[in-house]
Amino acid sequence: MKKLISLILVFVMLFTLFGCSKTKDSLEDYNNSNPKEMSLISVKDGYLVDENGEEVVLKGVNLGNWLLWETWMGFVPEYTEDWAYFDTLEILLERFGEEKTEEIVKTFEDNFVTEDDIAQIEKLGFNCVRVPFWYRNFMTEDLEWLTENHDDNKGFQKFDWLISTCEKYGIYVMLDLHGAPGGQSKNHCTGKAGRNELYDNEEMMNATVELWCAIANRYKDNKTVVAYDLLNEPQNNGGYEGDYSWAAESEDAVSRTNKAYDILYKAIREIDKNHIISFEGVWSTTVLPNPDEMGYENMLYQLHLYDSDKGMIRYRVKELKTARKDWGVAVVVGEYNNHECEEYAQKQYAKNDISRIKWNYKTYNAGEQWGIFNKDVERIDIKTASFEDIISFILENTKSSAFNFNAEEMAILR
């Protein structure tokens, strides 16, 4: 009888622990705890720590396609294989002029990411957003500031709004220069495909320095900003030919990238000695410099992992751990989608205390696994649609309520 009672008690305990939990099938099932007060994050012995010395692991989402539209997961047709945001803007400017083009862009940006989205991100249990942006958020194509006063600059206004809203919900913000002046690779994700002119063009490099210095000066005392991600996927030139199309891990590419990193690091450190600076390795941390030899401090080394092979995932995780151990840098997977190996990859990241930021928060026409929220839409032909129809389309298709919540993917990420 005692044995039976003991078995019943064990069953009750197990049911209490596990039986009452259920698969989270909808957004309403998620309710994260109240956010903590923001603390300046820094790097200590290879780990991210808060001001109390407590370890912080970033679990976040990318806000891709917000400030820099990426056609492959957007609502504009891919008129050519390398159609990019620059091409879309050129069509809109030619058809509607500057004022109406700006209204189209503003309507999208004001509705694609709202306070409801940030609240939703916190509710889902994430503590960080990575924000891809490009120079055209702040500058003209001729590299002139949009306004004399940065307070009036729409790029800084967007950053100010996002950072203050994220602070309200306890979400850290990583600022990611996805598209540098001249392009840091030939890839379309820089905003204009086929360039990669940053490294050998003094005007482009000076403009990039000026942009990062202005950002650092504005946010140097802001604890919500967790890191400056200086260049997204530099030398991601795969599939391109012609001038500047070096292979990512070639000597030509690595030497140019690390020289650019050095210029940017030193310029930022003249202004902001406290915030973390992130370098990205394409596609390996081994292409990045030894920070001790360069005099770099408070560093976050980053990889993007889109592998769907368990062996390769283990290999990249080992690379990150080696960089952390040998160089004392913190490490992060700044973008990932591991497809059918997503659950396996999550376990590897968690087991090894590796910060990770999912690509992406919201996507159009990209397949379910690419976004926490997804929506299939018939792309609107901006070459023929009226201004009014484009505005109506954006208003109808940007709010998260118009997207499908990917509960299966989110269950893995939790």
C-alpha cells in the first residue's frame, strides 16, 4: 500500500511539473515576465555581463526588411535577380517624386514595426533586437546628411524611437550597418547589388566613419544599445564576378575588411569607450584579427549560421568557443536559420551559452521557417500601381495582425 501511495505521489508531482504545460499554439499563450532595468552590457573574459557582473545571453530577433527592404522577403517583385532597395527607390522617385516616395517609405516604416511589435517581442521571451540599416536612412546617395541638425534626421528619429521603446520593454538593441556607403560586399542585402567599393574608395570610407561617429556620439551614454555591429557580412561576394569580387576568405578580402574594421574601431573609440563593438567573420571567426594584438577591447565576434548540417553547426559553434577562449571576445550568432536542424542548433547554442539572434521577425513570401511572423502576398507592381494603391497595400499588409504566427518555429526557439 505504501508503495502504491508513493507511486501516486510521484505521478502527481510529475503531472504538476509537466502535465499542466501545453504546446503554445498561439501568440496569446506567451506571457514573458516583467522586464528588468537596463544595464550597460560589457565583455568580461569572453562573456557578456551586466553592471553587476552577471552573465547575459542575448536571445533575439532581427528587424530585417524594416529600414532596408530586402526584395526576396518583401512585397515588391524581383524584377531582376539582384533587385535591391536602391532599385525600388529609383522606380518610386522616377514615378512619384521625392515627397511621395518619402511618404511611401514612411508609411511602411511607421507600420511594419510599432510599439505593439516590441511588446510582442518581449512577450515571446526575447531580450534583444538587431536592427539592419543603411546609409540612406541618414544620408543622400551623394553622401550628404539629410538634415543639418541630427535631431531632425529621420534615421536618428527612427533610432531614437526604437531605442526608447525597447528600453520600456527591457529589450536590448544592436545597431547593424547592413548597407555601408559604396557597399561592403556585392550582395543585394547592402541595398544595391554589385558594388563592394567601400574598401578602396576614400570618400566612401570617410562617409562610413562619419556615420558611425555620429551614431556613437548620440548613443554613447545609452544602456539600451548593446553593441555597434560595424559591417554586415563584409565581402559576401559569392556568385558575383568582375572588380572587387574577392572570395570572402581570400587575402585580398580579409586584409581590406580588417583594415576597414581598424579604421572604424579607432574612430568610434575616440568618442565611445564603453559600448561593445562587433566584428563579423564571413564565414569564419578565423578571418578576424586577434584583438590583443590590435589593442581592441570590449569586443563581440559574430558569425551568421545558415547551415542545415549538424556537423557544420558543431564546427561553427566550436569556432565561436575557441575565439571566446583564446581571445577573450564574447560571441554571437547574429543571424541564423538552421532549417530542419533548428532544434539541434538551438540546443548547441544554449548548451554553450552562445547568444543568438533569429533571422527574421517578419517576412513576406519567404517560407514559414524564415520568420516568426510570415505572410504570403501577391507582390504589388510598383512600376504600374498608383501611389494610392501602394499606400493602401502597405497599410493593409504591414501590421503583425495581418501575418501568420509561426507557433511551431517559436516553440523550438523557446
